[in-house]
Amino acid sequence: MLTLTKSQREFLDEATLVYEEGFLDSPAAQYIESRGLDPAQAQRMFHLGHVSDPLPSHERFRGMLSIPYLAKSGTVGIKFRRLDDGTPKYLATENSRVRLFNVLDSLTNSSQVLIVEGEMDTITAKLAGVPAVVGIAGANNWKSHFARVLDGFDEVLVCVDNDLKNDSVNAGQVLAGKILREIPHARNIIIPSGMDINDVYCVSGHEGLLSTLGVKIEPQH
């Protein structure tokens, strides 16, 4: 398994800090607000940023929302989201590894963990009050070792996209099937077709989302 060099880690940490400094009052913060979320809270929890002044090799990400992938050692990767109508919506640096987003939540004392699809749904669920949530970066990005990362949880909830595409394939539910085969005690939660977790949150608020997901909020000690 490839590991980051010291210089790579230092560069990613620097990029996270630089882009985070330019987040508030930026188009990236406006985008987060347009998704029904509090930009300041999202920045605080996830160190979101805006690429207004790209670091070397990041020039093609200018103007994008930066979403760092954080681990105990610091930033181990960064995804970038376009804020215009260009495609693909999400970009990453060359040779980026596929990782669990918000993997630090796998270290919490919660008995329950929620698996969602995409960084925005992870951010939404966390801000809505879900104690432990991790994200899969797209329907084709589940890796077998992710199941081992989540071994310590008594209950695993899976809530991914439920969209039937033009080719009659429901990629999100194909992803759910893969997860359930590797985590047999996991439970699949299917939300209305055409909606994602952020949509449910915008329509129903945090209480409605938590109720839909069946998430237990455990008392703090």
C-alpha cells in the first residue's frame, strides 16, 4: 500500500490551511449555504476551503471548493468540487488513492455508524447530528478493506443514492449490495428515488433526516 512521503503530507497540510483561510465569504461558502448548510459550521468540522490562490500544481482547481480528507496524521488527500456547470463535478490530484471520507469517525465510541455516498452527504449527515458517518466517494469506489475499518461498530446503516439511470442501472443500490455482502449485519435504508441525504435534510430538517435514517443519538457522558 502506497504511503505519502513527508513532503507530500506537508504540502497537503499547507494546502488545507491556505484554502480554508479563504473559505468564508467565498463562492464555496455560498455553495455550502445553497445546500441548506451553515458554512461556518461546515468549515469548523471539515476544514473546507476555497481555491482562490492555488498552490503550485493546483492551478486547475482555481475557484473550486476544496474538501480535505483528514486522518490522525493530518490531511491525506483533497477533493475539489467545481462551482460552475463544468464536468466532471469532482476532481482530485493525480495518483490520489480512493479513501473513506471522514474516516476519523471510525474511531468514535458510537455503537452505530452510517455509510453514505459522497462528501456532501457525509457533511450533511454530520451537521445534522449523526454521531458517526463515513462517505464513499462514488458508487464505484467501495474497497473491501473499508469493511475492516468499520469492524468495531455494533450497527452499520447504509444510505446511498437511489437513482435509476438511463441505462436502467441503479448504481447506488448496486453499491449498497456490495457493502451488505461484505458487512452482513449492515442495514440498507432506501430514500425516495431522485433524492439524496442533502435533499431529505433540506425538506425535513435534521430531525426528519435522523428519523428517516433511524439514527440513535446517544447521551453524552
